[in-house]
Amino acid sequence: MRCSSFLLLVSMCVVVSPAAAQVDVRIAALSRQLGQGEDPQARSKAASTLGASDDPEALPPLCEALKDPSEAVRAASARALGTLQELAGLECLKGRKGETDAATKTAIQASLKTLQGLKDQTPKVYVSLLELKDKSGQVKAEVLRVTEARMRRKLTKLGAALAPARESKAAAQGVLRKLGVRGYRLQGEIHETESGGLRVTMVCIGYPDQALLGDVELQASGAKPEELLKALAPRIIDEAADTFEWEL
């Protein structure tokens, strides 16, 4: 088992209403600017910043902004979806076949090419990511959902193909034979630390043969649970890949 820890210091200067859908305060503020801002230039800048955020929560506001009355905002949002590299953005972009603005159409096609290339990349590993379990009692369901999305995003960026939920052993074996890669199953748990922070444990087993390989841990403190998990989610995937020597 490997265990690492770090102190996460967060300074918040933006206040968001409790009704905001996003877990991340900054993403919520940018999303509000993109959807409700009066100045098209400011909305375009918000779209570009969301695209560069590397956060799956940026996807819904960017998809919605493809319908913005401003051509500049639509084009910026289309480019941002390519920068964000969230595969679900493919459907948003494909749904804009009726776009009439030339610059926006060019941006849509460029982002479609980027995302399709990411989707079609040759997988390096095959991973079954199980539902993340909260043992701390501090994490809201929405935060868990976003944390899992960040883990899936990190896996995809590492070149992993993700197994569907409740996949049969025979089906998994068929996929592994076709891809010619190794399979892993990951099960993550969130625990509270003695200092009041959070610890994420990730158990890794072979997939679908269920051979236990071991586990890794990371812990952080100094911020709210959602901020700690935002930092921990991608790092724990990196730790697993490094510790168990995935062929990436």
C-alpha cells in the first residue's frame, strides 16, 4: 500500500447561491456568466475559461451556450468543447447541424475531430470503475457523482477504455481478447482523517479474474470536502496507474 498526503489551501472570493448546480464555486460562477451575462465578449471569455478548466462540470453550460444568440459566443463555446475534451460533448456538437454561422461551423467541425480522435484512440488498458463509496459521512451525493466523473475523465485521458456497469465476465474477456490489453477493476472509498481531512483509498484487482493487486491511498486537508476531492480524484488514478504499472 502506498499513502501520500498533501495540504490543500483554498481561497474563495466568489459567492454562489445554494441552488447552483455545480459543485465547484468557480465553475458555477463562470457558468452563470456564460448563461446570463449581458456582454457577448464576457460570455465568450467565460466559455473559453470553462473549456480550459479541465472540469467535467463545464460540459452542460458549454453545450447550452451552443444555442446562444451571439455567433461569437457560439463559436467560443464550440472551441471550448474541443479544449475540454469531454467525450459527451460529441453529442452536443453533432446536434448543431443547423448552425449557419461560418466561424461557428468551423469551430464545431474542429472540435468534433478532436473529440472523435480521443474516442477512437487505441485503448492501453481496460478498466471497470465501481461506484465510489463515502465512509466519511461528509460527502453529498452530487459531490460523489462529480468525483466519479473526474476519475472517469482521468482514466480516459490516460488511454483507458471503460467497461460498462454490470458487464458479464464472458463479455469482458471478449473485449480484452479483442483489444489485447490488461483489465483492472477499481473500487474507491472516502474516509475522514484524524485531522479532519479526507483520505481516498483505491483498491485495484484484476478484471475480470478478481485477483487482488493491492491498494493505494491519498489524503488531503485544509479545504471543504468538494475541493479536497477535486484535487484527490485525478491524483488517485495516477497513483494506481503508477503503483500497479499499467502499460500506458
